[in-house]
Amino acid sequence: MKKLSLMLAFVLVFALVLVACSDETDTESTPATESSVAATESTEASTEASTEASTEESTEASTEASTETSVEESSEAPAVGTVNLAADKTYTHSVLFRQGAAGYDPEAPISYPDESGKSFTDGILPEDNAAFTVEEWVGFNAQDPDYEGCHWIIVDLGEKKDLAKYVFKYGTSALTAGITSPATIEIYVSDDGETWGDAIAGDVPNDDPFSVNGVYEAYGTASGRYVKFSFTSAGWAFISEVEVYGVAE
Ligand SMILES: [Ca+2]
């Protein structure tokens, strides 16, 4: 009887060891899966890093030689060039608001003007915690009687280009005083500055209550000389810069 009990006890212990081993096997397999995921992620990261590096190198190498020629080759998902094609280019824009003592006043000066006529393409941005009164901001307001349902800035790139990326820099609600990020933003491209077709990109820009400088980046391929940034607001919208990037050569 004792022998039988011992044998039963031995079988029980053996079974427990087996269960413990299988648990151990399970727990071991989990980190192995995680590490393979981590390995995949790091591979993706290094691929991105090397793509960026090679893009920069090839762009730097070809910038001087090809400044005057437009890009002719493109693929379904082209790499983006690093040169801001809108830098220092001329532009036109929709009406700027004239704030009087009781709202709009046609006799009042433009409240937040584009003093230099270059504010949107001069590469100069407000400092991180700048007030809305600094000259780097240009103020649009939907309460203007000449508001057309959207505000707009049209940049003339000087010649037709193959385009891939569009950047729009705006003031957020961190500016206070009733200023918010634009309600919507849409990008259009045109050969003649008059016929625009469908928007090639658009969205609701993020509002960042911790920074006055908001950035909207959009991607979409199109060929054209003129780029229109069309945006809406309920009240004030403050804009500091627009940028356009071509397809990398
Ligand atoms: Ca600027």
C-alpha cells in the first residue's frame, strides 16, 4: 500500500513538473515574439533612416546641376526633395481684416498686416511663445465682409514643377484673444493660377494649446506653377509661412 502511495505521489509530482515546464515554455515564447517585433521595428527604423540619408545626399548632389530644370520622372510614391520651392517666391492672398472699435471698420488700418509683402515665404517664423502682436503673424478674419468662404494664399513658383509636399504654418489657440488654428486647410495646384481642379490634399489642422506655432504637412503629387493654400476659420486665423517641396531627383 505504501508502495502504491509512493508511486501515486511520484506520478503526481511528475505531472506537476510537466505542467510547470509547459508554462515555462509559454512564458519563454512571449519575449521571443516581442524581440522579433522589436527587431522588425528596428529594421524599419534603420530603413527610414537610410532612405532619408540617401535622399539628402542625392538631393544635395543634384541641386546645383538641376536648379533650372523641372523634374520629369516620378513614381507612385516619390521621395520628397529637401529644397523649399516656395522660399522667397511672390504670392497673392485674400483680404486681411481691419479691426475697429466695434468689429470690422473699413476705415481702420489692416490690423495684422503683411508689412514686407514677403511674410508667407521669407522663412521667418514667430518665436516659440510669441504674442499675436509680433509682425511675423499675418491676420485673416472670417468676419470680414469680403470673406469668400475661405481665406487663401497663392504662391507663384515661377515655373511648372512636379510637387510632392506642402507645409502650412499657422497660429494656434495658444495665441489666445479669440485666435484659433484654421478650421480646415486644402491644397490646390494649377498651371495658370486660375484653374484649380480638385484639392490634392486637405484636413483639419491640429491645435496645440502648448505652442503658438502650428504646422500642417500634406503630401500629394501634382504638377503646376501655382500652389493655393485655402483655409477657413470662424474668426481670426494667423498665418506665418507656407512651403512647397518637389519630387526628389
Ligand atoms: Ca514668415
